[in-house]
Amino acid sequence: MAIKRVGSQTVKLENPPAIISSHSIVGPKEGEGPLKAYFDLILEEDLWGTESWEKAESKIQEECIKGAINEAGLSTKDIDYLIAGDLLNQIIASGYSARQLGIPYFGLYGACSTMTESLSLGAMLMDGGFADKIVCATSSHFSTAERQFRFPLEYGNQRKMTAQWTVTGAGATLISPSGPGPYIKCITTGKIIDPGIKDAANMGAAMAPAAMDTLINHFKDTGRDPSYYDLIISGDLGYVGKDIVIDMMKKEGYDLSKNYTDCGVEIFDRSLQDTHAGGSGCGCSGSVFNGYIIKEMKKGKFNKVLLMSTGALHSTLITQQGESIPGIAHAVVIENKREG
Amino acid sequence: MDKLNKKEYQKFSDKKSPKPKYLKNIVMAFLVGGIICAFGQVIINFLKSLGLDEKAVGAGTSIILVFLGAILTGLGVYDKIGKVGGAGAAIPITGFANAIVSPAMEYKREGFIFGVAAKMFTVAGPVLVYGIGSSVIVGLLSLLFRR
Amino acid sequence: MEYVKAFAVGGFICVIGQVILDNTKLTPAHILVTFLMVGVIMGALGIYDPILEFGGAGASVPICGFGNSLSKGAVEGVKTKGLIGAFTGGIEATAAGISGIILFGYIMAIIFNPKTKN
């Protein structure tokens, strides 16, 4: 009998793990965006002294993880598990950063949903009593994603208006059984929902139904409604997906118009930065959560946050074979108060 | 969401998706494509003035335009022209050059055999396959129906 | 006048491509192949010549001009060399551009590194 389960898809943590430190690193373009004041490090150029974009992404993730560990005054030896993932084939950015760090490592592939997937699993491991210190991390890089999923950088194509801009950046969260918080209280794990969208340049629309499914099940399982939270924030639905979610959730009887937004909407200034439908990538919710949200929670602007990273679990190969894009969304509830 | 009607959702999401700037795109495609072609005419006339025959003029024009497309890609300019001009930058032969040079550059770090040389044709390879393949078929058909 | 014609014809061909791009899910690579094939077919039927006559570079510089050259070359090859000409004619007529782009592509890849977009 799973005593910590609530409803169909949600678990409530008996001993909510504390987030004892967090770190975020972003590329130059993200560093010019509206959230620039919140990031721990803004790179001047996105190769960061390495020979390739892939190596740069791995370095960004590695340095970000080290940053979180240093901030907590710990060393890599103190960490029991590293749970990380990214967008690249065989999640090499994470594998190669874990190679340098020497921490027992679980690699995840959840596409852009990785941040909350790693937080979910990390928090459950901790509540289960299996670890004292866990780092949950993820990264993405515009240039590695472009060449893997789209076109060469110097190719002169026009981006569609629904296309999103992959964030160059990483986020790492260090959790521990005790500490001043904020705390991970509750986890709703998403199902794969495939609305049949085949256009890889319209990810927001492809992922929005998965986000809504997770939200609705979260509200049903917990008996809460959207007004319980100061902030409900999805990972990278962008402008198109955000709009769809607000509209369709209203039809389902949930009013998200006041406290809901999306990391991909917040990270760039659409009018100045020509990012079309907003930001995307693992690093989008990774850097916005570990930069903006946690810092604002510590200041007390937000006390109850539902973070829901969204992922599209397709590949270029399977879309060429005519398959549609399956979406997924994992929600994690973070609160300043441990009780209740 | 399990009972989501896919057809209705496709329609709904299409409605929610921002549309391309049709008029601006058409005007820019016309301008960029037109300028590249007019420049091609300049080269043709210049080569003619050197007294070259028709075949040499055609070959020379191709080489010069392809070279310009390649160097502008190398310098990181052609992707910006393409962003503004869309099809106006893609359809002229300079765009064909861009489609070959950009993956060649992109995959340099994967080596000169499996990287540069193998990936060179990832975008433009189909043009050569269909172009050359169909030209042989056209030749064979003309042989069949010649008399 | 020549330049205006080249500008107008070339621009018009590109506009057709842009309209297709903006209204379908096709990528620029699809457009390149489609326009090339249209050029090949029109060349085979001999109906690309009037456009070439009128538009000059406006008709020869777009990829359909390349397709036209390929198929005209193959027909020409058959006339002079028979069966072998069907196989050699197309590439012969377009050899300058193809060889040029392979060499230039390789050289550019050696000299330059791709830069990220911003």
C-alpha cells in the first residue's frame, strides 16, 4: 500500500526535501533577456572556450552543478546522487558532465521536461531515505539543438512564427532532507498525451494538452484549485501553448488567467529579441526555476509554486516517418512552508 | 485530455498559431530574388563583353554566383539574407550553394571525411539526385521519341 | 531594360516559392527539389526557353534554370553522342556549377567556422 500516494498521479512527500542551493548559467542571448538579473552566470560567448557546441553544453551543465554544490559549501564527495538529462542524442551533455564530476549518476531523458522529472525522482529518493544530498540538473544549448533537430547554423532558412528558440543554459538544484527551504511538497507525474500535431515547428501546440492533463489531474488528486498557488509556471509551451492552455483550461472550469505563465514566455523579450513563439529546451525551465523562481521564493514574492516542465518526446527520425509529436508534463509543487 | 478530438484540436491550435507575415515575406522574396538575378545579369553581360561564347558565359556565371553564395555563407552573411529573403534567397543558385556550404562548415568538428565531405549534401543532395537522375531519363526519352 | 526583366522574372519565381513556403509545411529543401523538377520538365518540353529568352538571368539563376540546363544538356547529349549522351549530357552542361560548389564548399569549411545565431 503506497501510503504517500494521493489520487491517480500525485504523491505527497512525507518529509518534504529542502532545496538548499540552486545555480543557473545561461548564454549571451538569455543574458540580454528580461530575467538577466536572476542568473548566476551569463556567458559572453556560447562556445565557452571549448571546441564544439556539444562540449560547451556539457561544460555549462558541469559548471552549473559545481556552482550549486559550492554554494551549499559542499564538495562533490558529499553528493549521493546526480540526476540529470538533456536533449542531445544519448544525453551526452549529462553523461560527459557526470564523467568529470564523479558523483553516482542517473541519466534521464525527458526532453524539455527533464528539470521537473529530475526534481520528482530526486525528491522521492530523498523522502524514501536513500540519500542525504542529491543534485538535480539539466541543460540545453541553442546550437546543439539546432544542428540535431533542425538545420545547420549558416543555412539561410526562415523560422516559422510558431517556432521557439532553444535556450542556451543550465540549471542545478541541490536538495537535502533538512534546511531552510523552499521545500518540494508534492509531485504529479504526467502521462504522455499526443494530440496528433506533426509540425515540429509548433511544439507549444504539441505539448499543451499534456500540460493540461497533468494540471487537471493535479487539481483533482489534491482537491486544490489554481488559486491555491501564487505561481503556476509551465516549462516551454511558449506563447502559442500558453494561450491554448489558458483557453482550454477555462472550458474545463479552471481559471488560470491570473497566476499562470510559462518559462519560455518569461525568458525572452519577444519584441526585442526576435524569438518568435518564445524560449524552449531543458535549460529554459532549468534556468528560470533555479534563477528567477527560487530567488523570488526566498525573497517571499512567491510562497506556493507549481512548476511544470513540458517535453516533446519525438525525434527527427520518427517525425520524418510521419509520426505525430507526443507530449509530457511533470508537475512539482514547491512551497516556502514545510508543513501543511 | 484522453478524449481529446485530434481533428478539432488541430483546427483550434491552427487558429491560435501566429501566421507568417505573408505580404512582407512576398515583397522581400521578390526584392532579394530579383536583386540576385539582376546581379546574375550583370555577370552575364560582363562575361559576354569579354567575348566568351554562350556556353562559357553560362558556366562562368554559375561559377561566380556559386562562389559568392559560398563565401557569403562562410562569412556568416547568407543566413541573414535567407532570414529576410526566404525563398528569394533559397531558390537562386546562390541558395543552392548556401545549402551545400552550411552543413559542410557545421560538421567540420566531426572530421573531414564523415563530417565535411559526407554531410555536405545533407540539405542539397536531393537536388543532385533528382536533377541528375531525371536528366538521364529525359535524355533516354528523347532518344526513344527522336524520330 | 535587361536588368529590369531579370529582376522581375527572378523575383516572380521566388515569390511563387515564398507563397508555397508560407502556406504549406514544406521546407526550403522541398522547394528546391520541386522547382528543380519543374525546370527539368519544362526544359524537356522546350517550354522554358521563352522564359529564358525574356528573363535572361532572371530565369537562369533560379534553381529551375539549373533543372532546365540539366535536361537540355541530356537532350543535346543524345543528339551528338546517342545513348551515352543521355547519361553524360546533363552533368556536362552543369559541370561548372556542380564542381565549383563542391570545391568552394570544402574550402569554406576549412577556412570558416559556423557562428551561432542571435
